[in-house]
Amino acid sequence: MSDDQLLQIQELIESASSSLKTANALLRSITGITDADHERHAARANTMTGGGAVSGKVVEGIFDGQNMVDSEGNTYPVPANYASKSKLAEGDGMKLTITDEGKFIYKQIAPVKRRTVVGVLIQEDGQYKVLAEGKAFRVLLASVTFYRAEVGDQVTILLPEDGEARWGAVEAVIPKHLSEAAARSTVGRAQSEDGELKPM
């Protein structure tokens, strides 16, 4: 493939990206519907040092639970295995380096303060989620498969300490059979000889 062809492909991609941004802006202005989470991450990315593209090779942004969003609202796909193993939490600041060979190298540069919650793994609308604090938080399929989690297992997830989140980062999984055995053991110890429950 020649350099001219590569340049033409790059121009076509940039043109298509620009057209999509314009179409989204028009749709938002007509319907009044916006993606508040996406805009919140883009606004936060704008406050990071560097504030966007640096010399065309480095981009900084915010992890939205699945992708990195830069200050201009562009999204960059973060490899699910990297996000899962690194336990990236929604709101983490990231840096993407695009090498001359076209490789994408992500690095977490500004982790958000985290809190840990425990919930139950469910499957809803064909996606895995963790039901905790009365809300269903989405989790990456790569995390579910890495921990060999199954629906009904207890899952510990990391959430940003401040603000709303739609995604949780899986930290640990307690298989359903272990949590059920622990519950049976606790109930068994709490029963008196006549079969009535007694306070522990």
C-alpha cells in the first residue's frame, strides 16, 4: 500500500468522524437529548494536563468504563483485557500513545479515588452486571471470563468514590457455592437445639 493510499484512507476516516460529530450535534439540538455521562467524561478530560492531542502522538482522556474519551469527545477503544487486568475504574485519567507503527499503548495516569462494594452478578439485556446498592453496574465481559464468574456469584467491584457511575471494575469473585456454604454455616451456628434461631 502506498503512502498516498494511506493518506487518502486517513482523510476519509477524519471526514467520516467529523460528519458523525456534526450529525450527533444536530440530533442533540433537535431532540434535546444528550449523553450526559459522555459529556461529563469529555469535560473532565479537558481539565487534564495537556488537554487533548499532544504533537499528534499522545492523547489524554478519561476512562468511561469501556473506552477512553478525550476532551473533544472522541472515543478510543481500550482493550478489555488491559482494562480488566488493570482494574480501571470509570473516571480514571489515561494517556494513549500512538506509535509510528500504529500501535496503541494505554497508560493509567490519574486514577480516581475508589470505593469497594459487594454485589451479585446478574445477566440483563445480554450483558453482565453487578447488582449492588440497588443499582445494576455494568462490568466488562473480559473480567467475568477472567474470574470464571457465573450468574449468582458475589462480586466485589470498584467504583469512583465521588459521582455517578454506570460501570464497575471487578476486583474479586466469591463463587455462589462458597457464599451459600458460608451462609448455611452461619445459620447452623445460630440455631439452638430446638431448631429455633438464636441471636449470635
